[in-house]
Amino acid sequence: MIVLSWLQSESSRWKTFVANRVSEIQSILPSEVWNHIRGKENLAHCASRGILPSELKSHSLWWAGPSWLYENNIDYSNQHSFCEDALIEERKKTTYAVGIVPLELSIIDKYSPFAKLLRIVAWCFRFLHNAKSPSNKTKGFLTTLEIKCARMRS
């Protein structure tokens, strides 16, 4: 019953192992052609339950299949419904990951060494100074005074 329910639903619902096999089977035969066979009428049931070769030789179910297979009109109306609990194990689970990202990143958190932070702030102040007064641009390495000013302003 479980395999039949796999075959009669979308293969993407199942974990990868089952989904791959269901998809392959569905590409060969549509799900509408699959039906349930009771264990007593299933010829595979004979071999899988340890029947002896001497018994298998004369076993009519093994060689001929169930009697209803030879009928012209097979009644499928008494098909069983599926037990959802048995299907849960192979059902694909959907997991969502959610992360919280702060809107404002602190400049101190981004540049942990304090000395590096002071140099970055000093460069920012130099850029502002040079943008405000292009005729009096400061060039070269940062000076000690610029770093001290950055420390006082930040």
C-alpha cells in the first residue's frame, strides 16, 4: 500500500531515494495503471516468504497468478485508502532558515582593532577636508595629529 501511494502522487513529495525510483517508474507507466493486490493473491509474496523450490514447482499462484487476472472486467472499486502515518517517514521535509541581520552595522564591530578604526576615521576626515577645500589638500601618510583628531571626534 505504501509503494502504491508513492506511485500515485508526485515524486517530488518524497525523499531523494524514493523520489528517484518513483520518477523512473512513472516515466515508464502512468500511475493510473497501478493497483493494490492483497498479499494472499500476490505471487511475489510466495517467493519472498521462504517457499521451498519443491513447493514452488506446483504452486499455482506462482505460475498462473491470481484467478481474477483472467477476468475481462476487473473490479477495482474496493481499493483500500492509504494510511497517511505510514507515508510520513518518506515524505520530504521542508525546512526554513531565518537569520536576523542588523540594519546598521557598527563601524567598531566591522573593524575590531581600535587602531585600524582610528586610521579609517582619520582617512574619512581627510577626505571631507580635501573635498571642502580643494586648494588646500592634504596629501601623503596620515599625521599623528589627524589620528588624534579622529580619536577625539569619534
